[in-house]
Amino acid sequence: MPADVVTMDKIVSLTRRRGFVFPSSEIYGGLGSTYDYGHYGVLTKNNIRSRWFESMVQERDDIVALDSAVILNPLVWEASGHVEGFTDPLVDCRTCKLRFRADRLEDSHCGRKPSKRPGETPDCDLTEPRQFNLMFETSVGALTEEGSKAYLRPETAQGIFINFKNVLQLARRRPPFGIAQVGKSFRNEITPGNFLFRLREFEQMEMEFFVPPDDAERWHAYWIDARLAWYRGLGLRESSLRVREHGPEERSHYSLATSDIEYLYPIGWSELEGVANRGDYDLRQHTEASGTKLEYVDPDGSRYTPFVIEPAVSIDRIMLALLVDAYDEEVVEGRERTLLRLHPVVAPVKAAVLPLISKESAGMVEPARKLYEELRRHHFVEYDDAGNIGRRYRRQDEIGTPWAFTIDDVTLEDGTVTVRDRDSLAQERLPLDGVRAWLDEALERPWEPLPR
Amino acid sequence: MPADVVTMDKIVSLTRRRGFVFPSSEIYGGLGSTYDYGHYGVLTKNNIRSRWFESMVQERDDIVALDSAVILNPLVWEASGHVEGFTDPLVDCRTCKLRFRADRLEDSHCGRKPSKRPGETPDCDLTEPRQFNLMFETSVGALTEEGSKAYLRPETAQGIFINFKNVLQLARRRPPFGIAQVGKSFRNEITPGNFLFRLREFEQMEMEFFVPPDDAERWHAYWIDARLAWYRGLGLRESSLRVREHGPEERSHYSLATSDIEYLYPIGWSELEGVANRGDYDLRQHTEASGTKLEYVDPDGSRYTPFVIEPAVSIDRIMLALLVDAYDEEVVEGRERTLLRLHPVVAPVKAAVLPLISKESAGMVEPARKLYEELRRHHFVEYDDAGNIGRRYRRQDEIGTPWAFTIDDVTLEDGTVTVRDRDSLAQERLPLDGVRAWLDEALERPWEPLPR
């Protein structure tokens, strides 16, 4: 279906209906822009995380893993510039009492006349902008005075920089090499929204790649290409991906150059992943603030502070892009179906095992259970015996299950099962004892999205 | 080696030296009882998490996954009893200015005379105990008044309870069924310590199993047995595991009965995992506070509030138990070696590929790289060409790599490699093109720890 027919509402509705994503704390009226992932959401996220980790760490020589704490020594955030500079400008309206991002007034609505933007009506009375820090604050220890103040990390990257020397020494690395980390980050956004696009807590996947300064531009280009290829490998359509270079005014305080890999979300082209050249900013800041030299000393005695190339993304935004890209509706033989044409590598359930008749006495349950129990030792598969077969197929379509194996009368005669393909709806018969190998192979086959 | 020779210091030293665990924010003087996991620590944690998730969710019909937010609506913690009751009693000494847990004075040391405990010296001047809440507080949104106060979750369980109805409806479940969740929890412990044993932030793996009230005791017993079996399956020694039932005075406010699976850590027998019968406490509390009925309605019209059986553990404590259990030192042919006899399923690196001579011209690098690149598509393996072969073996022993494949002169002649077994030090030769299948099989073989 055409991309512009895939609305955010349809995605929110499907993911809610099928248990991918729930509004968080719903029975208590929610908590703005916070979501809980249900069963299929968790499985999809696990697949995204695994693919990232495999491609970044397992399948490479030059990147190692790290998992640093959420609450770091607060001096880290002083040195990184976040205490000073990780802020949004806010204005209050003294009339309607609402608060707005001063740099996004054009996207905001007056509290009295929502058809106007703040400042456009005579009774708007806006304060001067003031800087509001996006880091969540807390206190560590039993004392509550200033000395115990701490922050929830707004990015995982700083946990990597402060461990640079540990990894250099213990993992016996020399530039170019990288440190990869997956974990939650927290930002007290004033205007979060657009479903999973901007959240107050989100799961980041960041990799800091340390290189000789002269090679930084080349590696920056390398990582933009590598990350684009990775998204294609997840099945995202070429036509919905593009690279956009930041202008000087939109770059973060640490960035020498940043390119966004953008995806065509229902809200328009927006950042999926940022690939930044952070230069030597962070290592220098921490060297100065901590007194620990974060530099590379070559065996020949020469020394330098590496530059850092950083591909950084959140699993939540990838999840949203995958859902949008995979969402489809079609009419087949007079019946509507909604489906997620997810790449099998990210589909939450790889295959469904369905006994045509779920009464034990029909003899299909036993072989179906046996097949299911064999397959689930290796893959996430589902056994479903509830409702008529058409309804079960439609349920599997909506959660994006690539294949369904149906045990029917013929199975009892000749030991074959039907395999149904989610995308083409083609059906073929396979010997029961060949299903495991067939599925293993099917999961390795190249997969391409349909053009839109 | 005898269990009592494995000291916490030895574990801390090995894990630091080999990059499993670093003190967090070290270049800034650290942050009490917070650790960052290095490369091998991350890989080991990933293995623990995967095994838990596979056994809890993938390999069962009756448990689904959830991933709820860290910062929930604060009403959740009012209803759960945590705002009121999740506290430790503290006393201050007006003389030495130190603060102590009132219920652990016997483990504390006077600030003036450390050989005495607080209250034992004439100049101790202790205040009355006051209750200190263990939840970290923060504020959400741009306002900082009372209405925006929020908490970092001290357990993942409440995120499960408040989604009970969603899962009941959407995952089409009826008791007995469970909801499993993995994620960080945070506790502002006054006396954290003992390395990974008690941390301020830790990664929990919790499963809430909802059952008819009359079946709760039976399911409680079932889960204690199932979890014990799971730990045996990770290779922990039978002799270092035991079950201990809580006395009435040590149970949490929600618990009808709790049994700890304890491990014999260097600090003595201590909780590894708690298996609690939470009764219907949580669902009833949230029903009352939210006005949403969290109960099960049978198709026959009967209704009840399920009881909850909860196996809850942190990955960090499992990691510590695995390290303690696996640590060994021995003298072989006059040379000392330190090794981690980890079960292959949790070992961070499954195999090392080692060219005997790392000079390109010796001809061993090419087949070694080829083998390494084939194996790493399926398993975490490592290529190591640095230093003499004995040193490389010792390095792999210390990170617990079960097998090493060495490419040597004979490989170039007859296409076989040496496989060295970490535990027995036995060596045999395998055809190069059979290594992949050999490793797949070896990873499926039963594995038993050596008796201590």
C-alpha cells in the first residue's frame, strides 16, 4: 500500500490490539509519552538488539562490548558539558499557564486559542526563554544535600569515554577500535510524543569508534555507509531511507559533523540514527577534568587523543520504522487482511504451528505439539489451536509471522504439513520431519521488501 | 580447589584484570558500589539473560514477556506499599557523624573505635531510628513541585501487575500463566557492598506466575524446584546451593511465604534468588487504588483474584555465583594456572582460534582467519595471535574459554587442527572442515562441574 496511507494511528492501533506496545501505567491514567512493551514488542526488540550486537561485536574484530551504569559520578556530566549545555529553552505563558519550547513555538498551540500559536494572540503573555536541563536528577545515599546529587544518563556514550583507558589496556586494542553499548537512557523531554519516536526513557545502542584524527573523515563516511547497509539488511525500503547532513547550527556541542540516517515516518522524514564525528572533545574534557590522560600511546612513543565516530540510535525508533515499513492492508479473494511484512530476522515469531482441528480426538494435536516442541528449542515459534484456521492465519499475519505450518487430515495420511507464506499466501506441502531444516534454511534466505 | 580458598578478593582481581568488571566512574574516584561491565562481563551477562529468557518464555507455553518502564506513574508505588513500607531504619551517631542501619548495628563499626560496634563505646550518641525509603526519587516534566515527583522502580514486578489485564485480554491467557520481565531496578541502599552482591542498580529477571488461590502452595513448590534445576543446568555445584525458608519476621510486606535459593558465596550462604508467594496482595492493592478490576473471570462466570508466585533474581548475583563456582587455581607440570571452569553455555567466549605462528609468511594466519570468520557467524569466538602459545592458552583459561583450536605446522600438511580442552587439558586433532560441526556438538554436550 502507498506509504502515505500508513498513519501513526494505524500503527498505534495494531500494536495495542496485538500486544506489542501498551501506554504505560494505563490503569492510573498513564504517564506522558511512556510505553510498556508487550510480548511481541519484547521479542521484536530482542531481535533488533541481537542483530545490532552481532553485527557490531560478534562479527567484527575491532569492537568490544561495555555495559556501564545509568547513574555515574556526577562529575562525568560536568566534564561532558551536559550540566551546562544539555538544555532546551522554555517559555511560560502567564495567561494560559502553559509551557512551550521556545525554539518550537511554530509547532505549539496557544492554550486559549489552539488554532493560533503562542504569541500570536493579543492576550498571550510569554516570559523570556530560560534554559531547562533535560537530565533527570536524583540523590544517591541517605543524605539529600547538594553533594549527593546525581543524574540519570541522557546518553550511554559517556560511560564509554570514561572507560576508554580500561579498554585500551585490558582489551589490548589500538585505534581504530570501537566500544559498543546497549542500555536505557533518560531525557526529561518537555514535548515528547509521536508514539515511540520521542520518549522520556529509551533503549540506546551506541558505538564509539576511536580513530587517528587524520582518519576521522574517512571513518565517518565508512560508518554512515555501514549503518545504511545494516538497515537495508533489516528489510527497510531503500525509498524510505536517506542521509541528511546537519547544518552547523543544529549540531550538538560536541560535534564536528553529524549526518542523520533519516526514515520516512508518518510524521515525515525524521532521524532514525545519528552518525556523529565527536572529534576529541569528550576524551579531552575528561582528561582535563579527571587528570587521567585519555590518549593513545603508540609503542614507538608517539601519542595522540583519538577522534571518535559515533553511530547512535534507539531500539524504539528502529521498532517504529520497522512497523511503519512492514504495515500493509490488502483484499484477498474478497477478504481484507492487515499484515506486518517484517523481515523474518526481526519478526517476533518465526513460525506458527496450527492443528487444523484442535480436538484431541482428531489426531492432529499430538503431531502438532511434537513439531512445536521441536522447533521452539531453536526458534521463537507459536502453537495456536484457538478458533477457525482463517482467523488464526489473520492473527499470525498481524504479528508478522512469516510462515505457518498446518497439520491437517493429509498429515495423518502421508506425514506432510502445509506451509503457508505470509507475504505471497502460497502454500506447499513438506514432510513433517523436514520442517526443522526447511525453517532453518528459510531464515537464512535473502529477503526483500515489496516496492511501495 | 576447596571452596573456602576462593576469596572475594581473588574474584575481584581476576574480573578486573581480564576486563569482566570495572569499578564505575573510576577516573572520577568511583561511585560507591556501582560497577561497569567490560567486554567479557557483557558477554557472560548476555548468556545468562538468554538462558533465562529461553527457559522462561521461549520453551514454555504459559509465560509471556513484558518490558515495562523504569519510571511509572507514582501512584503505582503508593498502591504497592513501597512509598510507605520500602524502608530501612537508620540511626545517626552525633559524635562520629556516621550513619548506620539500625537493624545491622552488629555488622557496623564505630567511627571512633572501629573495633567496637556503634553504641558500645561511652561516647557513642545514637539518634532514635528513623525510616529511610530506598526508592530513588526524581521529577518528571519541567515543573518541580510535588505533583511531578516520581520514582525509579525498585523492582520490575509492579510493571507486570499493572499490565495484568492487558495481558489477560490480549495474550488470551488464563491462570496458571506467567509474565516475565528483564530490566534494571534501582535501590538507594545505605550499605551496599560485597562486590556484585548488593548494588544500587542491578538487572532483575522476574517472573510473576498467576494461579488459582487453591493451587498457590503447589506452584510455589514447583517453582522452587524448577529454579534450582535451572541453576544446576548453568553448572553451579549442588553442594553450593540450598533452599532456606524465610521466618515470618523476615518476609516482605506482600509475602505469604518466601524461600530463598541460597548460594555459598565467599561471604557465606546468601540469597541468590527469592521465590515468593505474594498471594493476591498486589492485584488487590492495584484494584483498589486504580478502580480497575484485576481479576480473572472464567467463561463460566466465576471470578477470583489470582495468587502470584514470583521467582526473582538479579543477573549480577548469578554472575557472582558463576564466577565463584568456576574459579580455580592449579599447578600443571610445575606451572600455575588460574582458570574459570564455566559451563560452556555461560562462558563468554566459546572457542579461541590460535595460529601457532602469527607471522603471515608462516602460512597459518590465513587458515586460522578463515576458520575464525566461519565460527563467529554462529558463536562468540576469539582470534588471538599475540604472544607465545602458552601465554595465549593461559589468557583463554582465565576468561573461561572451553576450547582452543590451534593451527600449526601439521595443519599445513594434513589439514587438521589441535583442539585443547580447558578443563582436562587434553588435546586431540580434528579435520579443519569438521571444526564447526564439532563445536556445535560440543556446546550441546552435558557438562558437570568438578567436585570441590
